[in-house]
Amino acid sequence: MMYTMPLGQNANLTFTPKYMISLREGSELGDSFLGLNLGAGIGIMDNLNARPEVGLMFVPGEQGSFFNFGLGASWVFGKAEN
């Protein structure tokens, strides 16, 4: 589930909680990670957006966590219907 907040005509802010389940043989549900990511969509051209993102991942109930960073792009094909 992703929550988006517009910041203007060419920018938005996104918050994405994630729960990543381990599919490794012998792993349990408690081996899964919880992730909280905060990102932005920044319009570069009419149809192209840069999408930087920073996040925090951890295993609930255990010590330790790590930060992650990503950079993506999205392209809009066609026009949105009203």
C-alpha cells in the first residue's frame, strides 16, 4: 500500500510500508523484514519522473536495522482519462 501527497504540479511525496516474507527453506514468519520507505516523484519532462527513495528496514522484535536508498524513474504512457 502506498500513500501519496501532491507537492505541486510536478512533484509528490510517497510513504510506503512493506512487509517482506522470507521464502528461504526452513525460515519462519519471524524471519521477515518490515520496511518503511519515504520517496518523491519529481517531474523532469512531461512524461518522465525521477523517483528517489530512502527507507529503513528491520526485523520486528530484534535489535538492529539498516537504511536503504534507491533511485528510479517512471514514464507515463498516454494521457490520463478524466
